Amino acid sequence: MRKRINLLKAQKRFIFGEQVFSKLKTAIMLIFVFFLFIYAAFYYLLSQQKREIDELATQKKELIEFFIQNKEKEAKFVYFRNKQKQLSDILKEDVNFFPYYNLLKESLNAVNANVRLDSVLIDKSKSVKFSLGFEDYSSLLNFLSFAESDDFLKNFNQLALVNFSKNEIQVANNDYKLNFSGKFSNLNEN
């Protein structure tokens, strides 16, 4: 038995194999080029993101350094803001005591009697409670005649005598006290 080599048939197989490997080589080259482009695109996008992250980290570091350097100023600002809030709260609750106190003092000075203002309490709604002291009975009577006049009552929307007392502890001086309760009229109404 002799073996023969059929060169025509082997050449056909060789050409077929060469074509398959050529197509495979072309497909692999196309896949390589495709992945190369994808790699380049991802590299570009990731480098852009890394640059943005580095810029943000630099800004964050600068801001942290700025806050550390200005920590004392920030504390002063917070202190000032708290004081401003307290002041605005006080102004909201302000009684505006002084003008009404002066109005009461001026009214009492208009009396020729010896009148002593012992205590005054004025609240936010302009309600007032005050206590007057007198050294003698004639001063008390002079004041009572003045208290019923329009000159004194024009300063009040309402006024009532709450209490009358006589202090007899000091024998030489009889001390009389009148306690009033009422409500001031607005200053701009007078």
C-alpha cells in the first residue's frame, strides 16, 4: 500500500484554513481596535473626573484653611448675631417705661402737695400700678382734689384707687399711702 499525497485536495484545505484564519485575524484586529477606542474614551472620561475631583479637593482644603484662620471672626459673628437676636427680642417686649414714668412724675409735680412716688410698675400693655406716699393729711386731700381733675386724668384711659392705708408706726409723722391701678393712654394721644 502506497500512500499518496493529493496536493490539490491539500491545497484546497490549506486555502480554506488560510481564509478562516485571515477572517479570524481581521475580526480580532477589529475587536482590538474597538476596545482600544473604548479604553481611550474611558481614560479620557476618568481623567476629566479625576481633574474635577482634584479641583474640588483643593477648594475644600482652601475653604477649611480659611475657616480655621477665621474661626475667631466666626465666633465673634455668632456672638454678635445672638446679641442682635436678644436685642430684637427685648425690643419686642419693651414696655417703653421711661416716657410713661416721666409723664407720671410731671403730673405729680404739678400738684402743690407733698407727694412721694413710692413704687411704679408698668407692663407691656401700658397697665400701671403705682403707690403714692403723703406726710400729712392735708397733702393727701390736696392730691385727691387734683387726682379728680382732667389735667391728671387725661394721661390715663382708666384709673382706680385700689388701696388707702395709714402707717402709724412713726408717732411724729402719720404716713398715708394710696395705691392706684390703671392704664395709660398712648403718648401720641395726649
